[in-house]
Amino acid sequence: ISGVVRLGAYVASHPEFTKQHLAANGASDLAQKIFGDAGVHARFAVGVPSLPLDAAVELEIIFQLTQ
């Protein structure tokens, strides 16, 4: 793995909550800490009414691979 291309965060939240992006900051910060400049990525964060197994956050990450 040589970097992060895209990170998506699905955040279980109330319909009136509009700060899902703040919940995704931890994952983005960690990716950049691990990979440095190669950890800078495109990102999305959306609110959903529920997630499997009552999870609070679900991440979708696309990594760049080096051959």
C-alpha cells in the first residue's frame, strides 16, 4: 500500500445532525499521519439512519497499491 486515494465515512446520526465531516476527521488525520503526503485523499462523509451491528461509523477506503 503506497497511499490513500479516497476515504468515505458513513455516520449513524439524527437527521438534524449536520457535522458528519467532523466525525470523519479522525480517519483522515490517521491516513495522513501514516502515509504522509501520500495519505492526502478525496473524502466524503454522509449521515445515515443506522449501520450494520449498530456501528457509529463505517469507513470505505480506496488504497493505492505499488507493484
